[in-house]
Amino acid sequence: MSSQIKFEQVIERGCGLDVHQKTIVATVRGIDVEIGTRTFGTFTSQIEELQVWLNSLSITHIAMESTGVYWKPVYNILEEDFKIILVNARHIKNVPGHKTDKKDSEWIAKLLLSGLLKGSFVPAEWIRELRDLCRYKRKLIAQRVAQRNRVHKILEDANIKLASVVSDVFGVSGTLILDALIQKQDDPEYLANLAKGSLRKKMEDLKLSLRGRLTDHHRFMLSTLRDSIDSINAQIRHIEARIESYAAELQQEVDLLQTIPGVGKETAMNILAETGNDMEVFPDHKHLASWAGVSPGNNESAGKKKSTRITHGNKYLKTALVEAAWAASHTKETYLNRKYGAVAARRGSKKALIAVAHKILTALYYILKNKEAYLEPDHTAYQEKRKQAQIKKSLERLRGLGVQVDIRPN
């Protein structure tokens, strides 16, 4: 049935790729080229054979689905010679029927030549490398948190209540005490005297908390977990040093983004790793917000709005924006802080964080596009806008009660 659908052709020659783990099915279409389909392997030499074949046919455009990670090596090899459109699989669903790899590649090629495919955002190669580093660092931090939670569990199992007295078990004092416990020191007096700074004011409580039943098994587990945490810390430092080498290329953008309340250097790097530093790839800030997943959904039928839930979007970028929004909500005398309070009062803290994240994303779009620092909005104008909104709402409520009111300005 899909083969009977007619489309106007806007690209002279193109290729649709159906990419899998072991095979790539390529279909070539063009005004003066017969439809041809060939299957290639996914080894580098085999992808290069595909590259030679497409060049021999003067192909200019390629379209393929963003299937897992399998598209990446194909994209990396072919991007130098062709205009590649990476497409979300949900946007190119074929007409229901007998599904085959050949039919999928033919359908992609047909949509490509008809100009009906909207490409996904794929940043430059060095930005993709930075993205890998930043995402891996987040994974390592999550692993470290998991290992630290296991240490807390072991201490509780041994009835060592260190976390009840020490604010950070893995701070200077906590680390010294943990090392001593691993080395079979169990005298509460000795352990408590390892405390540093203000913790020494809690000596009596500290001694009580360190009296427990620590077995050889507990010490073994603590030692193993401590080694694991040290290893993760070393990996994080190694990754951070690598990220710094990329930060030099983005120093101007990092400095500009830090002018936004709630955005620090690490958050700025995480944002840039996802969005890149070229905002020209997004038509406007609304497209960027939709891609990030912080804009309200649009689902309307028969004049009724069914849902305004946000889309999934880029979860890594969304996480960075929400972290920045949380920090901005704790700033003083800023527009973002007032925005959080206003939305939270009506719709709750979670929706308020997304609203502030959306404002931060809008700000960074124009900051990166115009290479200008963040400017705090005029508070006087904000107060006047809020005042007019309150007046309008109060008048509507009074009219609903059947009361007519004449407004007389002071």
C-alpha cells in the first residue's frame, strides 16, 4: 500500500539506510537513477564500501533512523561526504503491512527525496566527545553515591551511628575514623579523638556513636567499598582533567552562562555538552525548549485541551536545567527566585522547577546566540504586571458573583 503513495520529489538523489547491529540496508532513489537496494555489513571496511558505492552514484543526501548506538559509526564515516539526516524513528512510521528491512529503507528513501524528513540535532564531533565525557562523569558520580550508601548500610549493620553525629561521613574526620575502623581500631575514645574542627565539640556523642559490634566481615566490606570509592574518585579526576581541555574552547560561553543565577561552571559545561555553542541550529528558543523537554505539551482535540505535560526530550539537558533551577530558586532578589515562588504557590514545587528551567533555557539561548551576558529583568515592570493580573482576576471573581465594580485609579 505504501508503494502507491505519490510524493513530489525535492531532492535529486538520495539514499535511505536501515541500520542494524550487523547489517545496513541501503536503498538509492533519484530522478535519473533506478531504485537499487544493497546490503552491507557494519565493519569499518564494509561501511567504507557503502561510502564508495554512494559516491559512485553521486548521492548527495542520506537519511537513517537513530537506532540505539548503531547509527554512530555509520554517521562518523559518511558525514564527510554526504548531507546526513538523522531521524527519530517515531517520525517515519511506515504504513502497516508486511515489514522488511528492504521496505523500511525504501520508505526512508522515499520520504527523504520528498523533503518530508526532519533531522535530529547532531552537534559537531568535538561537542559529541565532550558530551560523552560529561555523561560518563555523571554515571561515575551516581556509582560513587551508591557505594557510599552501602558504607552507611554496613555501619548501621554494625550499630556504628557515625552518620547521626557527623554531617559528612566521607569528610576529613569521617574518613580518618573509617580508616581506623578498617585497621581494627575499635576503642571509642581513640576513634573520637581523630575528629577535627567543630566536630570535637560533640566528643561525648561521638564516643557513644562509635561503640558498636564491628566484625571482620564488616571490616572486609568497608575496606572493599573504600577501595572502590577511591578508584571512582580517581576516574572522576581523570575525566575532569579531560573535560578541562575542552573547556578552553568554550571559555567565553562558560563565562557568559555563569551570569545566569543558579548556573555554575560545571552546570554550564553540562549544558554546552548537550546543546553545543551554536544556536543557529535551532530556529528559535521554542524549538530548543521542545528538544530539551521543558516546554508544555500541545494536545488539543475538538477545542478541548487534553494534556499539557512536558515531553521526554533530552534527559541529560533537562537534569542540568532542573539542577540550575533549584539553585536559582534559592537566590535572593532575582527574577528566577520570584518566578519559582509565584508558580510554586499555585501549582507546586515540581512544576515551578520546570517553569524556572524553561526560563533559564530561554535565557541561555539568547546569551549563546548574541554572545551577551544575562540581564536581570526590570523588577518594577514585573511588579506592575503582577498587579494588573491580580486586578483582572479579582474583577472576574466579583463579576462572577454578580457585582459590578467601577475602577478609579488613585
